[in-house]
Amino acid sequence: MRVLITGVKGQLGVELSRALAGGGEVIGRDLPELDITGAACADQVAALEPDWVVHAAAATDVDGCERDPAMALAVNGEGTRRVAEGCRLAGAGLVYISTDFVFDGQKGSPYLETDAPVPVSAYGRSKLAGEHAVQETVSRWTVVRTAWLYGVHEKNFVKTIVGKAAAGEQLRVVDDQVGSPTYARDLAAAIAELLTRGLTGVFHLTNGGSCSWFEFTREILRQGGFSATGVLPISSRELARPARRPAYSVLANGAWERAGLSALRPWPQALAAMLEAWRAAGPVAVPVFPARLT
Ligand SMILES: NC(=O)c1ccc[n+]([C@@H]2O[C@H](COP(=O)([O-])OP(=O)(O)OC[C@H]3O[C@@H](n4cnc5c(N)ncnc54)[C@H](OP(=O)(O)O)[C@@H]3O)[C@@H](O)[C@H]2O)c1
């Protein structure tokens, strides 16, 4: 099987390269060599003759998307349509990575794959446009909605919190948004499993359990060997970010479980694995841990 990964330099893309390496030929592309907003994108994708494309490239700065919704739609909506068109030309299947932010967060219980998306941000609307583009263009498609991604590579919440804690900063973190933190390495392994089994349709895929960003931060501090008193809970209103976030965006991983696959491990275990992998990456990659972890 020949698999093309878009966004291969991103935090999920790097892990996808690793997870798919054993299963056939893997081709990775990212900016600048493959710009999904470019007119040549579909032909570029088709020319690589993939059997499957895992499309992880996206504009992922949620507040940046809110400030520039046209950019968000150009990358996440129309860019995805170009990638899908390339798949159609090549006869390839397409795995599209989507988000919990397609939901409004008002349901109050875990979202099912069949629940109607109602995005409340420009990012969420643009990612939903991407879902529609995939479903309209390609006959073999899989939409994987995930949430609160972090990993060893690239910037993310866990690394930011560790960096700030190491600098002795007092942290203020929102306690009124609940979701499921998901380790990019676990998600990449799950996507590799979907590909191996040729499973299609909509899948919600996150690590198990849920927490608020504040609770997540406390656990990062605890596992990182920092004092938990360094973080104070605040409300989303106090933080006043440009984009609205869903208050409760836990995703029930029902389709995955109905396919007979084991649930992804609970998020605190996944966090421990990420911190361990980050630490193992060496002192250059991890300059900030307190002595106990290094
Ligand atoms: N991060 C999360 O919490 C989260 C949650 C749910 C779903 N997701 C989805 O999961 C997927 C992977 O996310 P991630 O966290 O790995 O994102 P990421 O680290 O931001 O990686 C995305 C990659 O796409 C590239 N890219 C941006 N614009 C592009 C363009 N026009 N053409 C080609 N490549 C472009 C980025 O390059 P630059 O860095 O140079 O811009 C980056 O290398 C995305 O589809 C995202 O929407 C993410």
C-alpha cells in the first residue's frame, strides 16, 4: 500500500510517518512543496499515485482562523477539496482528520458520530466544510474526528505548560471547557489500524476519559514534577479569546468500538507516555523539566 501523508511536518504528521512506516510505502508532503491552497494541488496529489491519502494538513490556529475566516476556509475547506479531487483522479481513498470543534458543545453528554455538527467558530466551520468536500468528492473516505491533540513534536498545550511551569510562571487556565486530551502517537497508531482494516465512514477517536483544561494542567504539573499550586482556574469569559470554544466536546468512540477495536488508553496514561517519550528525546528537546524527571 502506498500512502501519502499531507501536513507531514505537523505534530500528527510526524507520528503518522512513524506509525505507517512498517505497512508499505509512505510519502510525506507539507509546505512548501505541497501547498493545498495551490491550483496544482490535485494534480500533484494524483501524480504521486497513492492508494490512500491521510490528510492531516490544516490551518490549526483556532484564533488565527477566527481573525481570518477566508484563510481558514481556503486551507481547511477548499484545500481539502483539492486534496480530495487528487484522490478522485488517482482512485485513492482519503482519511480526513477533523475535530471536536465541529460541535457546539451544548449536548452535555459525549457526541456520537451521528450527531449533527453545529460549529461555533470559523475553524470549526472550515473543518466541517472539509468533511463535506471529502464526502462529496471521493467514494472511499474516512473522517476521523479527534480532539485536544498533543505530542512530542511541534508546539502544543502540554509543552507550553511545562515550559511556563519551568520558568516559574503562575498559570491561569480555563476550567469550563471539557474534552479528551489525545496523544498524537496513539491517534496515529489508531489511524494505521483503520487503514490496515480498510475501515471507512466517520470515526470519533480520542484517548479515554475527559477533563477540563484546568484539570489537564494540574495532571501535567503533577506528572512533570511541578507544584500543582502554580495553576489557578479561570472562566472562558475571563480569558476572552477571539474564537468561541465548545464547553463540552467529549467524543464517544462508538464506531471504533463497534468495529471490535480496543478503546484508546485513558488520557492520564497517554500523557505519561508522551512525557516519557519527550524526556527520552534528550536534553536538547527537553531543556525545562525539573531534575526529578531528567
Ligand atoms: N491540534 C489539535 O488540537 C487538533 C484537534 C482536533 C483535530 N485536529 C486536526 O488534526 C490534524 C493535524 O493537526 P496537528 O495538530 O498535527 O496540526 P499542525 O501541527 O498544525 O500540522 C499541520 C501541518 O499542516 C501544514 N499546513 C498548513 N497550511 C498548509 C497548506 N496550505 N498546505 C499544506 N500544508 C499546510 C502546517 O504547516 P505550517 O506549520 O508551516 O503552517 C503543518 O505542518 C489537522 O487536520 C487538525 O485540524 C487538531
